Amino acid sequence: MHPIVNEPGFQAASMAAAMASVDSTVDIDSETSDAAGQYPLEDCGFLDPEVQRIMRSNNEDSREYPVYGWIDITQDFKSACSELSLGELAQDMLFGLFEAMSAIEMMDPKMDVGMGYNKNDTAPHTFDSAVEAGVLKLNNLTSEELIGVFDALFSCIVSWLEGNSMDQVLFTCLYLHSPAKIEDKSLKAFSHAVRHLIIIVKNIIISSSVNEEEDFQLYGNSSLLAPEDSLQIANIPNMLKEAEDELVRQSKTSAQPEDIMAVVHRLRFMRHFYQAIYSFDCAMVSKVDEPTINDIYKHLNASLELTPQIKKTIDKGTQPKPESECPNPLGFSSRVHDRSQPPTFPRSVKMRDRPSSITFLEELVQRLKYACKIIRMRDYYSSLNFFIDFSRRSGQCILSRSVLQGLFLTCRRLVFGTIPVKDFLWDSVRAFNSPPILNPKNPLAGDPDIQMSLDSFFRYCISTFTQFLRICGFNRARQRDKLSRFIESFDSIQVDAARLDSHLSMLANEKANEGNEAAAATLKYSAQFATWVLYNCFRAMMLYLMSGFELELYSVHEFLYIYWYPYELLIGFIVSALTRTENNLLAQEEYEREQQAKIQAATSAKNRNKPKPKKNKKQQKPYRQEIFYYHALLSMCGGFYKAMGALTKDGRIRQPMPKFDSEEIRFNRRFAPFANLTSPPPVSYEEFKSIREHMMRAPSSEIYAIAAKHFDQARNALESIQNPEQEILDMLQVAKVNYVVMNVLAKGHQKDTKRQPDFDFSKHRHFPIIKLN
């Protein structure tokens, strides 16, 4: 921006425009002007002559009207703007770039709603005017017309869930304005169901609070949702069921039963889908239990079974006219709410077509079924894994994300509506690494000082750990934005966990000095609290870094240090935390087995009975699969780090011009959210630079060979995972292909070329297949 408002040339042009406006007003009769600066009606160009005649014919004082004298300064303004060179902008203290970008361009059809109409156009139909004109049928609708209206409403619901305004999509259907006046029983029940479904969905999304402005439009003309009668939300399924039964009876005597049954399938789908969503809403304000989830499952499965029949009969309904904004020729008025929208509202809405809308609803039902599985997750570790996996599968669906949040942490701020968050975290630490001090049978479980320290620690953890799960419920782009500010909060939790571990260690030493070996052994493995906090912190850091690949935020030349950080620091800490946890669990099992053997030996000595030898049970390793996964992840990051180093050394990675770019600034900004953490310790750019220089001293062929070795290690680790999911199989294929590519490059293939390889992320969102050109 180059402001020139203080330059003499621009000031002279502005003064000329001002003087021209003053000269054009001196001829106005002073008798027609008062102290408020009003002008005669003849000079009010915005008034229609007919309006002026009517105003004069009235005996009312014309000063009651807000009349102004408009002056055409177009030529003066253009003359002043001629002083500006191409690319220059005029900036004022009260009108800068922000105001310029937010301004509305008048008379632009995309911005000015009034330009969408011609003077001769008739006003858009409302419900009452459409009924009076005979263009809106309230009774005796054919099956073809009912199917067309229902399918159009399904498209409107999907478009609304994708972020469009409720007024611009759903309430373009005139039947939703006054469903109580509809005489057709099926259409009346369906319209009531859609209206109440809007209210329920809005309640779920608002209470879950994981939506952003790009996900969902919460605001609209809420007066349209005001109840018209005493109809209760719970009565909607009965209305739909009565309409279904009546149509089923008609189909038995009809010449075309297939058309009537197509209407029945849509009513039945709406009934089951409505009951499932209504049950979700009720569970979110009370409690989530197995009977409720089983009932929801029943309705979702019934909805899922009906979607194939609906897809087959889409063509039986009335279809939208070509190049028309209305999703259906009957019952819709696309511009009925244009005048009630804010002036900056997006005017053009592209609605989903009917086949893709039914597919969307089918996938939505599948996602809602999957969200119900959260009730099986009884600890924080499994819940976090479920939230992350759910976000990866259905991160763009606001309704399913909101339902998942509401099921887990209800409006009563209780986990599943019954468990306090503090107790849930307490049980989660016991399930994760089982500290002996948390065992209710522990002799120190009733110690008031220890219990006070534990209670204080878990209360302090509530906010951070619930916020982590909530962040996983946002869309993928917002997750990264919120994680960048959230990760810092783990630092204070780490300090508190270290303080608790230190306190328990001191108590263990005191008990050992007192000769109380049992109590000392109970406190021996006290580092588990810090391990639990660090593990979750590392997971958040890993999510933040890897999300940059999914969102395509990194340039290719940045891959080098993005893959370097997990390889050198992050994944190693995660593996160390899991290994330490697993070793502690195994040691505790061994200790408990020894204590039990001593008790059995003492009991058998008293009874003088020879104890029967018991077979040694094989010790369980609960985190072995996850450790294998992170070993594979470590090798994958190492392979890409080495591969990027060798490609950079060969000059095959395009680098930005140093004049316009600074690698140090990029590095610091990429890892800025980690700068305030105590563990892992922050790494400066100079440290990274020295490590990279040491790695790149070797010949590029040797670095390629090391990268190939890393990919081979990743392949071995991934193949050792039992019952792999699709993501594991995709990573395995990436590792195999890149292993071959690195071996080819290590043997000198394309040694003299400088073309940059392609990095194909289509197979895996974090690890690309390297393709040579």
C-alpha cells in the first residue's frame, strides 16, 4: 500500500472535487432550506416523480421525510483518482484496507441484493400469496409431487448441514412456513418433522460447541421456527407413522403401488432418522447408557436399510427445472428471504443434487453409528484414540462431530452423564500405567496427605485434558489453529506432575527408613503421573506437526526439518514413555505375583498341605502394538529426512530465493508452539543446522542408502502389527515403494538430473510416495 493522501497533487484534486460540489449547491433557493440543510424535492434524485407528487398532495410537513440532495460527483471523483498510479491506494485514517475489503459494491448483483430484481418483476411468493394465487397445493398431491418435495427437502437439509444459511436453503420451502395449514397428511407430517429436526440439530450443535463459522450457520430468521400450535416434539414420530399406515393401506388398492411405497419409504426414513437425532438430544442432557444407545442403533439401522430404496426411486419425483435456483418446481420460492438477509450475505447458494444428498445422509447415518461406539471407551487413553480416529474419518461433518462430543461429555459436564471428569481421569491413569497408590486396596489409600495431593493434581488436569478432547472435535483446520495455542498449557501440568512424583518419592524413602517395605514398594513406581502427562503432550505435538501435511501448509523444501523433528525428538519420547509404562506394569505384576506366592506359602505351611504348582502365566504387553507402530513412524520420518537431505544436496529440491525468504524464520515459526515447553526441550535453529550439516557430509548415494534402510525398517515394523487397519496398509505400501526409489537413486540413477521429484500424498495423508520424473 502506498498512501498518497498527503501529496499536493492528490490534495489539489480532492479540493477541486469539494469546490465543484459547493458550486453546484449555491443556486438552491435558501427559502427551501432550513437549519438541518434540507433541499427541495426537485433536487432529490432518488425520489420517483410519482412519489414526489403524492408527497405534495398531502398536507403533512415534508420535513418528516428523510430527504437529501444527492449530487453527482462521479467525474470529480474520477479526476481525483487519475492522480493515482497503477497499484497505488489512497488511505485515510478512517478508511483503510480493512474497510475497503469489507465495503459493499453497490449495484453489483453479487453484493447488492436489490440488483437481483427488475422493476417489472413480481414480488417472490410467500406462503399465503402462493396459496391465493393457486400455485401452492395444500391437498391432493400426487405421489410424484410428494416425492419431489421430500427429495428437495433432503437436499436442503444436507446443504444446511454443509454450512449454508437456513433461510437460503430450508426456508425457501414454503410448506415449512405454515405446516399446520397443510391439508395433505403426509406432507403435513413431513414438514412438521423437518421444522422440529432443525430445532433439535441446532440444539445439539450449540451445546457441543465444536462448530466454527465455516462449518455451520447458527443464525437465521428464528421467528420461522416459532411453534404454530401445541404439537410436541415427541409427537412427530406418531404423525409420521399414521401417514405411513394410511399410504400403505392405499397402496394395496392402487394401480401403481410402487409410487405410493416410494413415498412411504421417505416418511419411514424421516421417522427413524428423526427419532435417532431426538434420542441423541435427550441423551446429551441426561445420561448415555446401553439401552439408549441400543435404541438409537435400532433407528439408525432402519434408516440405513431404506436409503437404497430411496435412491432407486429418485426419478419418480418431480425434478428441478434446468437453470432454476429452486430445488423443486412445487412448494419452493428461492428468493422469498432475500430482503431479510444482511447486505454482506452470500447470495448464490449451490444446493446438492438429489443423488449425492441421499448418499450424504447414508454416510451421515454410518458416522452416527460409529460415534455411538464411544460408550465402550472407559478411559482417557482409548477415548483420545477414538476421537482422533473419528476426526480423521469424518472431520468435515459438523453434526456427527457434535453428537460425539455430546455423548462423551454431556450438558451436565459429566462423562456419559454419570461420571465426574476427575474420577474418569483417575480411572484413566489406573488403566494406563496402574500406579499402586491409586489401588483402593493399597494400605496408603486412606492416607489424607497423599489423597489430598492426588485430588489436587487431578482437579488441575480437568481443564487441559477435556479441552484436548474438545479440540479433536473441531474441523481439521481449526484443530491445528487451536492446538498451536493449547500445547503450551501442558507445561504447567508437567510441573505439577513432577511435583507429585517428587512428593511420592520422598514418602517412599521415609517409609523405607521406617522399615515399612510394603508401603515403600507401593510408592516405588511413582513416575507414572509425569509419564501419563508427557505421553498426552507428545500426542498433541504430533497431531499439530502432521496436520500441516494434511492441510498442505508446508512447502517441499520444508519437509526436511518437519520430518527431522519427530525423527530426532518427538517419536523417541513417545516410544520411551510407552516402554517405561509397559516395564512398570510388568514389574508391578511380578511384585504382586511374588506377594501372592508368599501368602500362599504361609497358608500352606499352616495347613501342612503341599501347594499345587501353578503354571506361569505369560505376561501381557498392552502397548506392544502401539510401540511397533511408533517404531514404524520413527523409521518413516527418518527415511524422509534422509531422502530430503540427499535430494537437497543433489540440487533436486527447489529452494526459495534468499532475498525473499529466511529458513530460520520459517523454522522458528513452524515450531513456535513448542518453544515454551519444558519437555521435550526446545531446539534452536542453530542446533538443527549443525545436525543437518553433519548428516549431509556423506555422499548423497550413501544418504540414499540410509534412507532405503529406514524405509525397510518401517516395512518390517508395520508387517509385525496384527490385524492392521487400512492406514497401516497404506503406510506399508508407501514404505515399500520409497524403499525401491531410494535404492535406485543410491545406485546413481538420474544422477545428473536436477528435476524435482513429485511427492504424491494420495495414498497417505502424512507420508508421500516419491515419484521420479
